[in-house]
Amino acid sequence: MRAAGIPLGDREEFENAARETAEQRRLLFALMEEEGWKWQQREEKIDSPS
């Protein structure tokens, strides 16, 4: 993300935040798949202009 110019702040702080939200992200991913969504479909919807 840094290579794309997205500011992440302190590396240690970013890694801690990623670890702290890992379970929530896993649950979100599982819920999406349970409902028949694929992650790529969500990315395409987010990337396409409204």
C-alpha cells in the first residue's frame, strides 16, 4: 500500500492494527462467501464508477 502512495503511519502501529482486526476480517469474508458473494465481485463493485 505504501508503494501506491497510501499513508500507513508507523509500521509497528499498522501491523498491530492489522493483527487486532484479523478475526473481524476473517468473519466478514466467511459471511460474504456464505451468502454466495465472492471477494472479487466486491472489488469489482467498489472499483466501478456509480
